[in-house]
Amino acid sequence: MSEPLSLYVHVPFCSSRCGYCDFNTYTASELGDGVDRASFHTHLASEIAMAARTLAPSYQVDTVFFGGGTPTLIGASALCDLLARIRDEFDVAANVEVTTEANPDSVDPQMLEELVTGGFTRISIGMQSVAPHVLATLERTHTPGASSTVAIAARAAGFDHVNLDLIYGTPTESNDDVHRSLDEVLDAGVDHVSAYSLIVEDGTALARRVARGEIAEPDDDVAAERYELIDDRLSHSGLRWYEVSNWSTPGSECRHNLAYWRNRDWWGVGPGAHSHQAGRRWWNVKHPRTYAARVSAGMSPAEGHEETTPEQQRLERLMMGLRVREGVLANEVECPQSAVLDLVERGLVEVEPAHEPAARIVLTRRGRLLADAVARELAVISDAPSGLDAPTAKQANPT
């Protein structure tokens, strides 16, 4: 039997750079010579062929995720050509989940229909907020209401699943702003919502503004309050959490992101993309120009790799597995039972079903707010390597 494989395809282009973004993306002015956005998908296709020569026929592709950046900037034709290339090179599951990220100003109804016709089943649309002052603080270019309009159009075009991304905890944001954003999300009728707390990353325009005192540092207590507000509204509307930052209707979970949380194998195609296979990790060169030169010459774009130890793999399984609703098997946690009971008494985890061989340790809502700390206590690793901080399900920023 073939093993399941997830493919991530990184399209590193953005029309402008958001102030909070520190991911491997480039505007037209940042690309320089040697990179043609219009033909860049041919370089991605070359790496797809490399991946197939390395992995096929041992694997069957069951999820594909086009992230970025803004993948839709290269157009529906290029995206569909890449998906067709994946189908040519790999054994692809009949029920494959195919996702693209999009900004609301990078698609129109015709493009949405072309993507569905080409085999895309899921779209994730960057919304962040409906409050104009929040969008301005984040340096987003779309107007309030644009994202929900695209979400409704995506449903009409035939996408099976539609996600809207939110960012909460922006210093200029109020609880009313969050409520109004959620009103629009729910009115759009999407079946999936991702909500991420704003993080000020070193080297970003947002970090420089915070350092200059132009805007305040995000407040952790406020972010926790907003998380609970979001969880209440979504849960009461039929979208339940299945990962700390993700909610969906039953059966609408993002299978690609769950593959990361469940530590499955994936190949990351594109500049700066990361890959994982049986405990081995590697990552590609970051700049599109260097990446294009390598794959054009028939060379691997990989810049480095590492072999994770059994202990690292165990810790990562724990830290990632704890973040999903199903939790982790209690009998796979090596800390003393007293430590688990202490976490239960503090209201951070539940054991379901209690005293059963298949019992699982699951985060409570309060525990979700402290997921990394809970994982460290369960692993008894107060001195864990910094590389074991909670990983993100997405290899790129919310678009």
C-alpha cells in the first residue's frame, strides 16, 4: 500500500508586503532580475518532477496546498497547470483535497470557476478583520467586506470548502471589532475559520513601529480574551475547534494542515519550502532567483537538511498532537501520572475516557491558551531545545 503524502507548493509573490509579515514572500520591486513571475510556475513544475522521481511510487498524494505569498497572483491557468503536473507525476487519491490561499483582491468570479474546473476543492481567503483601522494597522490592501464577498462567490463557483482567516489582538482592535468581523464571517456561510493571534516578528515593519512607540505591543491577556470570544461565537454557530487556531463544521477540517499536526510526510515545493520524510527534514534556498537557477540546471533546490533523533520526534509528536482536538494517547506520555493529574486539577487538560487503556489527554479551552507550556510539562522538558516551540500548521503566512 502506498503511504499518504501531502504536497505544499510555495508561490512567493505578493502585490505588497503586510507590516506584520516575516515570511518568504517578495513584491515585484524585491524580486530583482532573473525572476519572471509569469513563467515561475515552470520552475515549480521542475521540482514537482524531482519529488516524483524521489518518492513515487511509494506514496499517494492525498492533499495539495498552494500557499504563499498569494498563489492566485500567478493566475488560474498556471495553478491548474501545476495541479495537472502533479496528477501526471504522482498517484493522486480520487478524493484529493486541493487548496489555494487567496487575497480578496487577487481573484474574481471567473477565476474562481476556472480553479474549480481545474480541480481545486478548497480556498482559504485572507480577511483578518472588517475594521478599517485594524486593516490599516496590519497594512492590508483590501477593503472591509471584500473577503466575505469572495467567500460567497467561491461557494457559488463550486468550492467544496471555504475558509476565512482572521487575525486578532491587533492593538487598535476592540471587542466590537471582533464581533463585527465574526458577524461577517458567519453571514458568509463558510465552513472553516482560522484565527491567529497577532505576533510581532523581528525584522518586520510592525516590529519597527512598536519599537518607535507608534503602536502598542499586543497584550497577551487581551489576546486570550479575544480567543475566548471567537471560540464562543464560532462554537455556538456550529463550527467547533479541531486545532488550537482552527474551527470547522464536522467533516470540513483542513486535511492538509492535519497532516502536519499528525506528523505525516510532506514535500514542500518552492523557495524556502520545508519538507519532512520519516524523521528527515530539508529546506530549500529562499530567494526565487537562486531557486529558479538551481531547478533550471537540474539541481536540487535544497539548502540544508537535518536528521531528527527519536527523542526529538517523540517531543514533536507530543507538542503537535496535543494541539488537535483528538489530543494524545495517555499511555504514550512518559511523565508521571501525578503530573497529568495536576494538569487536570488546574483545568488545563481532560483525560477522555478516564481510566481506559485508550484514554487520551485533551486540552481544555484554558489549556489551549497555554498549549506550549502544557506540552512541556507533559514532556518533562523545561530545558527543551528552542526548535521545539509549537510549529505552525501553515508553511506560510495567512494570505
